[in-house]
Amino acid sequence: MKRIASILFLLCFVNQINAQDLYEDALTAASYAYSHSKKAHGANNVFHTQEYADKAIEAFEKVEALADKCGCDDANETAYQAKTKMVSSMDQDTYERSRYYAKQAKELGPKLLEQLTNCQANKGSDSYSEDIADVSEEEEAIAAASEEVAQKQKELEAQRRQLEIEQQKLQEQIAAQQKAQAEFEAQRAAELKQQTAVKAKAEQALQKLESALQELSIAFDDNSTFETQKDYVRSENDLMNETLDDTKSFYVNRAKELTKSAMQQFAGYTEN
């Protein structure tokens, strides 16, 4: 961008030294207008169409003014018509209509260049000192745009690095959560294995205790029956929603209840 700006400034300086005439300026402006018109017509959306249309309007206005100074009435009228078409393009709210008027303005471009060329050939040229204020302004705009692009690139790079850092943190958090989940599942599996072992041993022991109490009851009275309790027999699914301590407490309580029931039944034999 800076190189382009330098070239534009150098061209303006050379033009000033060589005292380019009004016709050359008009032809240059007409070339810009035609170029912007083609870009406006070739754009793929209404925003870009009207962006280039705005630039074309500025160039056509310059051609219109220069053609008036040159006395090129035909070119002046054509530039005015093209400018009007581009203004209509700017006023539309749809891509198709905006592009339609841009196309009409573009088609006047070759005619405008031909008229200016013929006018120059027929009337000659009047030498004058070119005012480079507009081009200097364009140079400054290009430099400012270049600086803005560089700044945007820095901001985007900073955002990219920040995004990478955040993604890395997120990946670390996910990995930590997965590790914690795996550890929890491993611990739970180990605990469930212990619960299953406690269940098997406790239920076997309680069954033996009931059998022993039944035999003891018969020893006292052949016709007696010992009231048994089978509520301590459970499935492994019952262990899923409790801890190892909960499992132990369950079977301890059942042993206490069984012992208490036996003491109440044997108390009757003592009294007799």
C-alpha cells in the first residue's frame, strides 16, 4: 500500500512538471469512472455495488467539470448521464435494481472516453498546472487504510493467540474432568465390589444364624416354630444407590432385629 501511495505521488509530481492538460485529466478521471462502473456492475451484492457506484459518481463528477472547462459538450452531457445512472443505483434497495442502473452507467464509459479523445484531437489542449490536492488526499487515505489494515492484523493475531490459550485451558479442564470421572468410577467399582462381598457374607451368616436359632427352638420344643425373616436377602441392584457403610449398617441392623426377635421368642420358654 505504501509503495502504491509513493507511485501515485510520483506520478502527480511528474504530471505537474510536464503540465498535463485538461484533456489528460479528464481522460484519467473517465478511466477511473469506467473502472469503478465495471466493478459496481460486477459486484455480487448490493453493498459492494453501491460502494463502487459511490466512487464512480465522484469520478464522473470530476469528468463533468473538466469536460465543461475543455468545452467538450458531448462528454459533459455523457458524464452527467452516467453520474445520474449511478445516483439511481445508489438509491435502490435491491441488488438487481442497483446493478441494473450500474450496468447502464458502465455502458456509457467507452462512449465518454471516445468523446474526450475526439475532443482532444479536434480542439487541442490547454496547458495548466495541475492541483494535486485530491491525489494527495487519496495518498493520505491509502496510507491511513494501510495503517488500519496493519492494526487490524495485529488485533486479529492477538485474538487468535487468546483463542488458542482459551482452547488449551478448555482442553485441560476437559481432561481433568475426564480424569476425575475415571477415578470416581474406579473407586465406585472397587467400593461396589466390597459391598457385594459384604452382602454375600452377611446374608450367608444371617441364614446360618436363623437355622441355628430354629434348631435351638426345636430342642426346647419339638412342636415349636421359629419365626424367620428373609428381608435381608437383596439383589445387587439394591447396592447401587448406597455406600459401603450403608450396606454394612443394613446387615448389622438386620442382625440386631433377628437377635431381638429370638430373645423375645426364647423368653417364653424360660417363663414356662
